[in-house]
Amino acid sequence: MNYEFNKLNPDGTYELKDGILVPVYRKFNFWRFELNWNEYVRLPLKNHTLGFIFKYGSILGKPVDEFFNFYSGGLIGMRGYSFYSFGGNEILTLRTIYRFPVIDYFHLQILNLGFQRIYLGLFFDYGNAWNDVTRLKDFKKDVGVELRIDGTSFYVFPMKIFASVAYGFDKFDKVINKVKYSFGRDVRFYFGVVFEFDSIE
């Protein structure tokens, strides 16, 4: 929970002061609440897990400008949709993921890069973001698969490589600057290198 003190010029208005155009800022002060809960259950098969990743966020009080929205898509959200495809002053998402080893342990050294483990994950996301009210039929769904490689660089630094592909089941339109864009029902790809996988959960 945190309280934010913000100034924003949401409509691009300016005023003339001493011969200089100065933006007119409005104050946006509000409470922001976020809850993130990751739960992992060990399955009977060795190193197989079932994970549940729950995220809820709310800007308390009256709705504020969309600049401050929570956004549900992208790499750290619902991967079947682009980051800015849907957002709002409230957000609720749930990911269920089944992860298991492809190669539990091996040793491969290529120059300064070492590789030890390869894991595969199958995930399903369910969630939405909204301002005033939402309905169950407005919630979006996606499914995907993720490959993870655990290793090191320069023999001591952790190196985590991931690649994932996801498909969003729900198609919807959004108007941005009087232009209509369509989202969903397409395949999206992600790839990256991080120090720890926790940063992309």
C-alpha cells in the first residue's frame, strides 16, 4: 500500500508566463494497493511443480487518469496480449503453471557460458483490468508454453534464459487517439536473459 503525490498534464493545456508556454499540471494524489501471491506445490514426480500466481491491484477512491493504470498484458502479465492492450484502475489476474524438468542436470560449457538445467512450463492465464465495474464475461484468457535454461556466465554470475510463446483466446477492440486497434487471437513470442526468474513471474 502506498500513497502517491503526482502532477500530470493530461489534456496538453499550456499557459503563457513571461513569454514562455508552461504546461498546466493537475494534482493526482491517491492510495494504490497491490497484492502479489505466488504459491508453488510440489508434485509426486521429482522436481515437478504446480504454481499459482495471483495479482490484484486497486487505485482507491474515484477513478484517475489512465496514465496511472495497472496494465494486464505483456511479459509480466498475461502473455497472450500486448502490455497496453487492456488496463484500468483495478486489476485481477491468476496464472496456473505446470513446470517440469526436460534435463534435470547436465554440464555444458561454451566459452564463458555454462548451462546446467532445462525446464519446460505450461501455463494458463485468466484476468482483467477495469475502472468502474467488470463482469466475468469481460475477463480474458490465454495459454502458453515456456522454456527455461538455468546457467552461469563468467563462471560465477547467475544466468537465466527464457523463451515463451502464448496465445490469447479473446478478441477485443480498443480506441486510442480515435484509431481502433484489435487485440487477441494471435500468437506472441518472448525471449530474454535475466539474473533470476522471479523477475518475470
